[in-house]
Amino acid sequence: MAEGDSPTIARRRVRLALREAREQASLTQNQVAEEMEWSLSKVIRIENGDVSISPNDLKPLLTYLGIKDRAVVTALIADARIARTRQRQAWYQTPESRETLSDPLRKLIEYEHEAREIRSYSIYYVPGPLQTPGYATALMQRYEDELSVETRQRRVEARARRREALLTRTDRAQIMLLLDESVLRRTIGGPEIFAEQLHDLKKNVEDGLIKVRMVPFSIDAPVTNNASFDLLVMSEGEVLYRETGLGDEMIEDRETTAKHRARYDKVWHEVSDEKDTIEFIRRQIAILEGSPRENT
């Protein structure tokens, strides 16, 4: 346990240690549930990080999993105590947010508070935490028209909260954006709203809050198979949030996260540098602001 660790990091360390120990012992989650006289869902939720395990539950579980080293046991129990201090009513854990946001997305939001580095790759639109309110609202209306007005509004508000938390952190994470050229051309919300979004993106770069590079159409540089993703570097390794048109998922498998990291870094150095990307954004803004407004 590292001094000053947050409940998020402590909980992640405990659940990863438990999962690794179970797998090394060749035990299934169902076997653990039967031995501990728990429900299977409880074991799954502990390993997924949906709930924290109490120190009293942890002690016999460590014995069953064969973790007997006194120093390791002491550290994990201390972590379990820290994890239990998590604020249960963080805004993304409220019943309203649970109804509105997927479980993987809520985990992403929690990890964004702790990440040291965030690498985002997007092929469709500006990543959520960097969206302006107008852009976010227009995006919701365009891609999620089956949602109720209330649900759309809650998702827009969630993006605004993520944005504020991410860009105002005193221990700010390094944020790197790798954007397909289409992201900087797709006029979501119309010329005025999209120009505002590009102005905001450019300002965040110029203020040193983010780094951005564009993957131009002229370069054959695939990063992943038709999916946007966020790769977060934590003090305890990396996590991957991957999103497609059909759903989203949180991945912590080291092989998968390492593969995405390698692809991302390779393409980052192959594509347009920041200077060229900002110049492209400036040209897009000029085109948008020079175009006639649509009749309303």
C-alpha cells in the first residue's frame, strides 16, 4: 500500500490480487462463491470492482486462495479498509447516474480522477470530456434519438462534469488526443456549434491542457478495428475503455492494454504533428465561420 492512495486505487489493487490468486489456484468464481457461502454475483462484483470487500470477508478469502505471506495479507487488508472509505454518493454512483450511464463508463469516470496519463483515440467525434455543451447536446440528438429528453440531458451533464473534473485537477493528467481527420470535418450541430467546439479544442491545446494530433486520410495508419478507445495509465498499471456503436467495455487485461498502447504510440509518431494539426483546425474554423448560416 502506498501512502496517500485513493479508495479507487486501493480497491483496484485488492480485486486484481484476488483475481490473480484465484486464477493461479485454478479456481472458478463459482467455486469461490460456494466455499465462502456467498452468491456468485458477489464474487463477480468484487472482482469487477463494482463493490468493495470488507476486511472481515477478505481475511478468510485470502486463506482459501493461499495468500499467507503476512506482509501481503497486512497490505491487502489495509487496502480493503481504504477502499471502504469511498464516497458512495459520488455523482456518477447516484441511482440516476446508474440508470443513465453504463457500468464501464462509470468506471472510466472514476479512473479519470486518478489517471496519470490519458490517451484517447477517436474516429467519430471529439471525446466526451472535451466536448462543449452545444456539441454534446447536438451529438446526443444525432446518434441517440431513441433516448428520452431527460436521459439525453443527464448524459450531457455527465460530460460537463467529466470535463470540469479532468481539466481542473491540481495534479492534472497528461491528455493526448489522436483524432481521425473525419472528427475535425464532421460538422456536428451545424457550422456555429462545430466552430465553437474547434475553438475550444484549439484553446485547450494552446493553454497546455491537452496534446492533439490528427490521423489524415492520406495516411494508412490503423490504430484499432473501428473502435474509439481511452487508455488510462494508473499508478497500478493501465486500463482500457473501448467503445463501438454496439456497446462499451472496460478492459484490464495486460496483453490487450499493451497492444493498444503500442499501436497508439506508433501512430502518434507517424501522423501529423501538433503544429500541423492546429493549422488544420484553424483552416476548418475559417471555413465554418465564413459559411452562411442556415435558415431557421
